[in-house]
Amino acid sequence: MTALAVPHHRMLIGGERIDSKRRMTIIDPSDETVVATVAQGDAAHVDAAVAAAKAAFERGGWSRATPRDRAAVMRRIAAAAHHASDALIELEMACNGATIRLATGFHIGYALAHFSYFADLAESYAWHRPASVETFPVLSQSVVHREPIGVVGAITPWNFPLLLTIWKIGPALAAGNSVVVKPDEHTPLSILEFARIAEDSGLPPGVLNVVPGDGADAGARLASHPDVGKIAFTGSTAVGREIMRLASGTVKQVTLELGGKGPSIVLDDADLDLATDGVLYGCFAYSGQICESGTRALVPAALHDEFVDRLVERAKTIVAGPTRDWDTDLGPVIDAAQRTRILGYIEEARNAGATVVLGGQAITGGMFDKGFWVAPTILRGVTNDMTVAREEVFGPVLVVIPYDGDEAAIAIANDSDYGLAASIWTSDNARGLALAERIQAGSVWINDAHQINCRLPFGGYKQSGIGRELGPDALDAYTEVKTIHLDLAGGRETKPYDVLLGNSDAIGIPRS
Ligand code: NAD
């Protein structure tokens, strides 16, 4: 029996499929099978993609199209992508190990819904905001225009490859920009397919370019390229700092969506059945590889032991298994290096005095001998100063921290370098709202977790990022603002030109 050939994918530059001498191998994290090879772009490919994007922008077929026409093309893209959603789901699962439930609902379901939202936003956005007639300093009428920036660079991570790319290309395209995407090394397939669908649906060549490649090579070039006007990045805080540094050379606009260490605050009046499931869902969904996961459970000291028992009993029902099986709850982590890193955090926490009450090791045996599996892990005896409570583990690791009183809960929740998201579990809405106002995080969910709505802004406080994605103002971050002043006074005599061209008598300046 001959082995099936592994498909090879080329990058997309200026509407052309471009190959490269170097290839990246894409591995399914659930069983280590080779899924595909992909042309590996480098700095020269990024230069070519930026040139193609700039040329497309200057031709104006997209950048000067009416918002209505752009919306129509984007709706065609959304419809075609919806038609191809089974293929997109498979591409995401194969690259990043998401379970079929997660990939269907979140990875692709959200991605396509959010793209449609941006198509609608292209039409409803206030491109021209007329200002009132002004009488000071002179009679005039102004209008404030929003215009595309030019070439936008998008650098994206592996956990939600298409969704997090759409959070960038959705508003960028709606605004008329051209885009160069540098996807993560693990997960370039779904955006390559989406870009093909986009061009087949009428997006002009060169408007959307995709250059897979290394972060330090292709990514760094994109972040520093002089013809890129804006860089949008999702990924780790460490790389986010580097992106800012690289972008500063040409003073680019920057949007950063970075890491998190979210608190899940269980109040003493919480519905404990709901809180137990909600805290587990908030931490263990997608094996904890969601930036806004609630990875620190803050629990009243009086409820601590009971709540830990509840968490452990319920978490024991989480079933790891084949990612394409609808009965599977939990998939693998992204790669061997990440598994080692996660297990290292658990070991370090043990050494610091924490107790593992569930999991604490890799899942092995049978099908789990292939792929990168980590058991859902719960740690008690954790204090907020321990490394496992301060750093983003990005794995299925939940720490439980006891507190005494709401003030202490707020202090622990806010004692973090991060500020992406938090949840509060309470049966008292007013109490929940009052606490939410004091939490330093871009999203606070009361009696829920992982609630991201494309109509509402999403992003982080502190070292979780800069700017917001999604929501009605998302296009602000992908546009330049221009104020156009139209003189209504008429005539030379109304002008202050005598400041330069008159004599001081004429403008009443006393002579010394
Ligand atoms: P990462 O920072 O290692 O990589 C993200 C992207 O940056 C990849 O495309 C990578 O190739 C590129 N990159 C790496 N080094 C670069 C460099 N020097 N210059 C330019 N680009 C470079 O992150 P990851 O491991 O892929 O993703 C996990 C992280 O992303 C976690 O910390 C997580 O919290 C964060 N994340 C945040 C959000 C959010 O919305 N805030 C969403 C998802 C993930």
C-alpha cells in the first residue's frame, strides 16, 4: 500500500500562488501525523507581499470602492466560506488539535459570523462625520473623514487561527485597506484557504496576501516594514513587546492582544453548581489555550474545601479522546514543547508548596502515546505570588486561591501584570456589577465565561494589550482620520493673514 501524498500549500502574494525552497511541516497535535507541507516565506517574501498590497491599494479597486460595494464582496466571501465550513473546520482541527465541537462552534462558527458582522459594519460605519457650522475662529463648515490606512500587517497565533485573523482582516478590509497576514508556523492552512475563497468571491488580487513563515524572520520584517502603516498582533506578551519595538521605527499604529491570567471570582452567595461548571469551562475549554481563560479560581476560605471537591469531582468527567469524535471533551495541547512547559509549571508549583488534587501529568497509554496530551490539573494551596498564579501557563491548569471578604478578592484579582478578562459568580446581580467595576480587565463576565460578542469591544488592560478589537468602533483602529475645513466666510478681510502679511496697525498690535 502506498502512502497518500501529503498536500503542499503555497503562499499567496499578489493573487499568485508562490512556492519557496524552504518548507514547513504541519503536524496534527492529536496524533502527530503529517497533515501538510507549506511554503515557508522569509523577509524577501514579505517585501514582495507588502509591495503587492501597496500596489493593490494604489490601484484603488478595493481602497476606493464604495463601502456598499466592499460590503457586498465581503458578504459573498462569508457565504462561500460558510459553504466551505466543513473543510475549514477540518483544517483548523488538523493544525491546532481543537475538538470538533470547539472547532465547529468557536473556531469556524464564530469566525464566519464575525466576518459577516464586519461586512455589515462596512456599510453602517460613519465614514464622513459632518461637523456643525463653526463661527470661531472663522465661519466654516468641516467634515471629518475616515480613510483606509494603506497596508495593514496581521501577525496571528495558533490557538484560533482563522477567528483571530478575521478580527484583523475583517475591519481592515471593511475599511478598504490591503493586508499581509503572517500566520503562526503551526496553523497557516485555514487562512490560506479563506484567502483563496476571498479571491474566488471577487476580492481583487493583492488586497489579501498570506505569507506563512517564522516569527523572527517573516514576522519581524512585517512588523518593521516601512510601507506597513499598521500592525495588528495577537500572541504572547513577550512577542508583543518586540512588535512594539519593531513598529516604533516607522511609528506605525499598533493593536496588541496579548496574554492573560484571568481570575474567576466565586462569591459566597454563588450558585455552586453553576460556578463549578462555569469555572471548569472557563479554564479547561480548549485545554486552557485561550488567552482570556479563567486560570485562577478565587474562592471564599469558608467554601474552599467544598468547592475544590466539587471541581475535582466534576473535572473527572472530562473525557480526552480523538478530536474528530463528537463525544470528546478535551483535545491535546499544541506541541511537545508546550507540553513540557506546562508540566514544568506544575512541577514548579509542587516545589513551591502547592498540592495537585487532580491530574498533574501527561495523559499516556494507547492512543495518547501519540500527540501532546496533558490531564486537566487542579492545584490547591496556591498563593497569588507563586509563579503558577502569575505567569500564563496556556494549558489545562487551574489554581485555587482562598480569600476572606470581597475586598481581598478584588485585591488578588487585580494583583496581576495582566488584565484581559475575569468572571464573577454570584446570585446577586447588583453585587456582581459593583465588583465588576473594580476589576482591572477588558471583559468581566458575571455568571459566565468565554463570552465574546463581535458587537462589543474586546481587549486588555495592563500587559494584556493595547487597543480593542470587535465592536462598532473596531474600524477606528484601521482608519486614518482627516478633518477637511471648508471656508464659508469668503473674502480676504475675514482671514487672519495680516498676522504675517499685514502691518501691526491693521491687526491692532500695540507698537512698543
Ligand atoms: P507567540 O507570541 O509566540 O506567536 C504569535 C505570532 O507571533 C506567531 O505568528 C509568531 O510567528 C509571531 N512571532 C513570534 N516572534 C516574532 C517576532 N520576533 N516578530 C514578529 N512576529 C513574531 O504566541 P503563541 O504561542 O502563538 O500564542 C499564544 C499566546 O497568545 C498566549 O500568550 C496567549 O495568551 C496569546 N493570545 C492572546 C489573545 C488575545 O486576544 N489577547 C488571543 C489568543 C492568544
